Amino acid sequence: MALVKLSFEHRVAFLTLTAPPLNILSLALMRELNQLLDELGRRPANTFQAIVLAAAPECTAFSTGISIEDHQPSTAYQTLQEFHTIYRNLRTLGKPVVGIVRGQAFGMGCELVAYCDFVIAVTTATFGQPEIRLGLYPPTASILLPRIIGWRRAMRMVLLSEVLDAAEAQRVGLVDYVVPPEQLLAKTEELLAILQSWSAPVLESARRALHTAYFHDVEAAMAAVEDQYLNQLMNYTDVQEGLRAFREKRKPIWQHH
């Protein structure tokens, strides 16, 4: 069964996460997503004008983040590489990416939201980076969130594990539009109609210019954060305790080393 589905409608590519109920970002799901992004990259540039990233209706969350089973010292490198490849693929494609969020966007799910150029959320959506509770930190959020929502709010999300409701996420700039569930389709269609009304190559060029100017140092930051995450953090005893405690559904007992 597919974990991600690709469909097209009115020159829009829809990438739908189909791993109910929580769309946990396993290595298998991320690989499927990257395979579909590669497929989009092989299509003629004029066959689609925007990308929509959303969860299937049967899912209760946009995504609650990484699979703990896939995030051990032996697989952490693969996990980070696969996830950062999603960012690189979306950037290379050059098409505006619209994220549609229902339910929770936590951990890497929240970071996936940060990859999007526009975000529409329902009023009940929530956003958070709970990694520190597990003895981890979110490497991608450490790079992107300060640029998107500001330094101090990013610090509170990462270091204090603050959760944002949809209204607050909109206020700080992580979300563009907040609508009741019954208006989600109409708002999505309205935004896509605007994007589709422009020249496709001009729209793509404008997006590339904005990304180049604003995120020009992200690749260097990713390399530095990956090195710290894999070669320092993953060697801490507390990391293994945090992951073990999560699996055993108990509070971690930190050793502070």
C-alpha cells in the first residue's frame, strides 16, 4: 500500500500522505515521497504549476513526525539525509508548495510545514517541536524556524517545547491562512487559482529568487547541524534513554551525559 500518493488536477500536483492515522515519517514514507518528487522532476516543467502537500482525509494528523524505530544511531544518518533530500527536491523543482494542515504537525511534521511556501491550516491544527522531551532536538527546525518565525519564538518552540495553535502559528508567520474545516477546500482553490493565473516560468523564477535571497546559507547550515547532530548528540547516553522511555511510555530518567 502506498504511503504517499501523487495526483494531478488543473495543472497542480497533489502529494498526499496516506499513512493513517498520524502520517509518521518513516524512512519508507520519506523515500516514497522523494521518489515521487524525482518523478515530478522528470516531467516537462510546464505540465504543472504548483505542488500541494496534504494528509489524506482518513488521517487525524498532518504528521506527528519521525518514526522512533527508524531513528537510532545506526539509522539517524539515513533519516536526516532522506528528510533533507525532501527539502532539496522541493527547492530544485522550483514550484510553489502549498501545505494543507489538519490536526497535529509535530516534530518533522512541523519541519515539513516549514518547507512549504504557503500554509493553510484549519482552526484546530497545532504545531510543535517536542524532540527535546525525547532527548533530541530538531535539526531542520533549528535552521528554518528562526528565519520564518523569529529567533525568540523558535527558541521557545525548540527549547521549551511550546505548542502553537493555528491562530498563534498564523500570528508568528508559520501559517498564512486559518479557516474552519468546511472552508478548507474553498480557500485552497482560491489560493491555487491565484498561482495559476500567473505565467508559470515567471512564477517559478520569482520563487527561485526569493529562496536564493532568503535561504542562501541553508545548505551550509544543514551540513553543520547534521555533523553536530550525528557526531555529538547521538553519542549521548540521554538520547538512548529518551528514545527508550518513549517506546516504554514512561518519563525519561536523565543521566545528564
